[in-house]
Amino acid sequence: MTIKVVLGVTFGVYLTLSATRPMISLYAASLGANTLDVGLLASLYALLPLLLAMHVGKLSDVIGDRLPVVIGSAGIAIGLILPFAIQSLWALYLTQIIVGVSQLLCMVSVQNLIGKISTVENRDHQFAIFTLSASVGNLIGPVCGGYLADQYSYAVAFLVAGVAGVVPVLLGFFLPSIKGGTKSLVKQSSVLYFLKNPSIRRAMVTSALVLYSRDIFIVYFPLFASEAGLSVSTIGWIISIQAFAQIVVRFLLARLCDMFGRNVVLFVSILTAGAAFLLMPMTTETWVLGLLSGLMGLGLGCGQPLSISTTYSASPKDRTGEVLGLRLAVNRFSQLLAPVFFGVLGASGGLVLVFYVSGVFLMGGAWLSRDREAA
């Protein structure tokens, strides 16, 4: 029963977020924002979570997971309604801050809870199912948001997503509140202690590569596609194809890891995503963009479940929330710097340069973070 509630919360959160995140850059552009403004918007989403992630993880270990999930889900709903109530650029900035912190509260606690209720034998599977439910939300959300924006307005798309966000809040009350065990002797100031573990280190690098790449795609692809003449609903469909590809690869993830080993699967998957990024700006054909989006989804779909599972399994058992928080802090650090960097890059060299450089970063990062001993 617990895992079903967890999946329901995860699906609801990612459905509402993915319905609006591709709209952020387009809505901002309609309000007069330039490419650099869009990059700053995307970075605000990661700013406070970067600073608060480990503290949220500690909170989850101490008080349990139910309350942070309820508060986080409620914050997402409120944050998404704000751009409907106040239709200005500063409201979008505020929305990014609120939603970023709220998603952090919700997802650290949900991931920690999954780890607590799983066993060593089924942990990879449980986290794969968790990310699968997120992918289903990411599949449906952009299509719904795109049609709402096309038929009505960006503001209405945010309103509907915010109202739908009430469902995860209600589901959160049905979660158990499992607290961490007795504290170990690891010092409280222990970031370097955790990062000395090579498994945790590789998992965090992989996760950061995947998360920043997906964010860059969601933020800058709508601008690139809009310049190419694609409608908002078509852009939503192309983004949803990526989520569908992630669903497919996550169904096959356990079998792929059994056949080739998780390190090989991670390495090849990130290389594949990097290649898709490099090819993306070379065409404006809708069906080719959809194909490349799917290829990118196949590549990015493996990284998240494997990195979460590895991080949890390698953590001290009474500090799992804290280490999962550290993982999200690393993610948010990449999501904070990358949009600003690529915003400057896009403003000076054009949007196509964003895709070329991001593709090179992905492929280079995959090579540098590979497990050399396993290889």
C-alpha cells in the first residue's frame, strides 16, 4: 500500500511540474524576457535547494517523511498558481524559488522512504518504479500544458496545474512517518566523508549530468523549436516523447544491468544522450526532433534510478536522508550554474551553441566519471 501512495505522490508532483516547466521560458519570453533572463529563471529553481538539501535530508531522518512530503506538495501547488494570480516576470522568479524548495522537501523524503521500505534485493527495482512513475508524469504533463497554453493561455496552464497539485497533498497524509535509527559516530560536518566513497561520488556525478541536461533541454528546446515555427502543443509532444523513452528504458533497466552491468549501462546511456544533444540543432524537421528527443530519453532514463539506488545503498543507514540530500545538492549545483552559463552562451553565440556545448559536456563527463576498475 505504501509504495502505491508513494508512486501516486510522485506521479502527481511530476505531472504538475512538467506541465508548466516547458512553459516557463515561453511565458517569460512573452513577458519580454531575453535568453539570459530565461537562464536566470532556471537557475533560481536550484538556488535555495543547493543550500538547504542536506538540512532537508537530516530533517527527514529525524522527524520522518510524511510531513515534508505534505508541506512540499502544498508548496508546489501554491507556487504554480502564482503566475496565474500575478502575470508578471517577477512572479515567475518567485514561482521558481517556491517550487524549487518545495520539490526538494517532497522528493528527498519520498526517496528516503522508498529506501527504508525496500530490501537490498529489490532496491534497484523499487527506485526504477519510482522514476518510472515520474516519467509517466513527465510524459503526460507537457502535452496537457501545451494544449492549455495553445487553447487558453500560459496563465491558465499554471492555474490548472496548481489545482491538480492538491491531489499529491492529500495522498501525502497516507504515508508512514519512519524516522532514522540511532546516530552513528560520523561527524556532523561530513560532506567530504561521504564523497570519499567512490560509489557515492560516481553516482552523484552521473545524477548531476542527467539532471542538468534534462533541465537545459526543457528550458532551451522550446525556444529553439519556437524559432523554428513549431506550435506550443507540438513542442509539448516532442518533450513528452523523451519521457516515454525513459519509461521504456526503465522497464528494461533491471535486465540491461544483469546483461551488461550497471557501470556499462550508465556509461553508454550518457554517451547516447550526449550524441542526441549534438545532433538536435542540425535539423528543424518535427519527426527528426521527436526521434532525437526519444534517443535522449533512452540515454537519460538510466541515470536517475541507478544513481539514487547506489547513493542509498552506500550511505550509513542512519544518515540516508542526509546523503540523498547531498546528492540533490550536487544536482542543484549543476542546475544552478548550467542555465546561467548556457544563457550567456546562447545570448552571445545563439541557441544552437547551447546544444553543441551541452552534448560535449555530457560525453566528456561520461568518460571522466566511468568506473575505471570495472572497465
